[in-house]
Amino acid sequence: MLVKIIALLTLTSLIMAGALTGAVRFFTELDPRLSLLVFGFLFLGIQLILLYGTFESSASIFGPIYWHGPKTLHAIALTFDDGPNEPHTSRILDILKEHNVKATFFVVGKNVEQCADVVQRMLREGHEVGNHGYSHQPMVLKSPRKIRDEIRRTSDSLERLRGVRPKLFRSPHGWRNPWLYHSVVEEGYTPVAWTYGVWDFKRSGVDMIVRRTINKLRNGSILLFHDGHKTEIAWDAGQLVEALPKIIGDCKQAGFGFVTLSQMIESRTI
């Protein structure tokens, strides 16, 4: 998949660099050697821009994306991707309820169909549910039509549960292409990313997950965790479950409050 993405970006860069070099040469009558040099610089520059816009979750090259809250807001947003995934999502919900913390879950449509009751519990207990696509396949190689299909299938599943469509969309892996932003906005969503990911899905140990999280605490931070992994059934999120009470306790001790992602976005206008 990664090779296909880079190949597509390279082809796009070649076409764009060739077209721009041709235009420069037409208006300035460059000699062949200078044209080749201009082409090389344009190709490299375009390639770097496209790679950055595709793989950097906070890049706004292809369209605005919300990835950080106000620096004046002494609160953070806990977000969980790739669920629901049992029994770990329910264990996370137990911990959040015990500590009176609200979070935002970006769910995968296929997983929603397997664990509809867990999503209903999320909503019932005041958590926010966002759209993370239906299959968790990278959307970089998808056409606008297929992107909208991924979004709608998940939204339809969620709407059948509670009659409410989510407002936020987070692309799988945070990867995007030039037309994803417009497809997301046309479907009525706000595209969002995150401030810090703690790589909990690597399962590098409870202490490491806690330490990485606490080291990233800043006003308005959006923290990325994983209660599942793509569409895997019963994927082991046990280390995060064990780390979460410690993370919440340390955040409270540092004076941070907890908000859903929509609450953080709305705080910009307060």
C-alpha cells in the first residue's frame, strides 16, 4: 500500500513538474540543460509538498484540519481510534465513568456493526462518537466517490443506532489526498487530526504509554489512543487499559480538565 501511494505521488509530481517546466521554458526560452535543472527542482519540491500533505496529520496543504485546541484552554481531549473492540472498549468506558471523564471515540463502521451495543453505551454515557471510515483502508488511493461511500456507510450505521449522525471525521492513519477534504466537508463533517500520538498500539509497555502521554501534556492538546486496531477482532489493548487510570490521575493532578473534541472546537468561539 505504501509503495502504491508513493508511486502515485511520484507520478503526480512528474506530471506537475513537467507541465510547469514547459510553461517556464515557453515564456523564458530556457536552454535544454537549464530546463532539466528547473524540472529537477520542481519535481523535488512538488514531491516533498505532496508527501508532507499526505502523511503529516496536521498539514493543511490539502485543506484546513483541526489538530490542536486553544493554547489558553487548560484542558485536553482524549480520543480513541479504531474501535469498538471488545472487551477493551468496555473496560475503557468503565474507567472513564469511574473518573467522570468524557472522551471522543472515532469508530470504524465494520466494528460498529459487530459491537453496536458498545457504541450505544458510549453515546448514552455522554461520550462523543466520530467517523473513522468503514473499513479503515487508507483513503489516499480512493476516489471522491469511494471516500464518500466509506463515510456514509459508517454514518448510516451510527444513525440507525441513535438517529444522530456524527460531526467529526478522522482519516485512517491521518493520511489524506488532495480531494479528501472537499469530500469530507460536502458530507457535513469537520476534518480533525490530533496533537500528539503516544504510539500505544505498539504495545511498548504500560509505563512507556503513561510517560509518553504525560510528557505531551499541553493546553488544548488532542491525544490519540487506540482502543482497537483497524478491523481486528479482540485486538489486545490491555496495556492502554492498564495505563489509562494513571494517565487520568496525573492529568487531574496537573490541573487539566477533560473535554470532548467538539467541546474543544466550540471553545474557540467562547
